[in-house]
Amino acid sequence: MKSFKIVTGERGEGKTTYILSHFSHYKGYVTVHRNDEYLLKDLETKEETLLLSHNSFLSEAWKGWYINSDAFNKANEKLLSFSNTEVIVDEVGMLEVEERGFATFLKKAPFMDIDLVISVRREFIKDVRNKFFP
């Protein structure tokens, strides 16, 4: 990686807002919380895809949530295709530490030709750093 930044804070403290205001020209993904669901927003296309829900129509259960694995798979594939650019991955946490979510991308990110910004809640920083950026 060319550079690496972590934006941190607690839930609701403005991590995503900060990222969007300071790194709006980056590629990648942010999460949008809406109506007790989380959507994945592609910063290039502005497309939003349901990511996490309490409704059981999604493919994979995790800690009271259901995960749209297809959305994560497509996002990881796109993130891994980036080179010589600036990339955002918003809301990295225990899902990734447990080898889900953006884990596929994060394992390879340190060896890519990118500038990376991730957001992580304070309580997960140590786990995320130890897992992906030792």
C-alpha cells in the first residue's frame, strides 16, 4: 500500500460523514444505515445494495443479522481490481475479523498499489489491525 488511514469513532459519531467530506474523490464503498437495515453504497456508481437486514430473506445469518453475501462478493471483486488509486472501505469490524464481509479484500490490500482509508469503531481497532495490518 502507498498509504493507510483509519477513521475511528463510536456508532453514530460521524465516521462515514467524515469520510465522505474528506475523501469524496476516492473509489470504494460506504455503508448507509436506513430503517434498521444497512446498505452498501458504491462511491463511483452511487448504487445502493441491501447488505444487512434482520429479515431472513438474505443468504447468511450472523449475530441476529442476515448478510447479503453476493453484495460483499461483488464488492470484494471490484475492490481487488483497483490499482494505483485511492480506496475507501467503510465500517470494517468483527464481520471482517471473522473472515466475512470485506475480509477477502483486506487480506490482500497491504500488497496492492493503493491508498486505503477504512473506518473502524474504536472497540474493533486492535482486532482489525492485528488481523489485516500487523
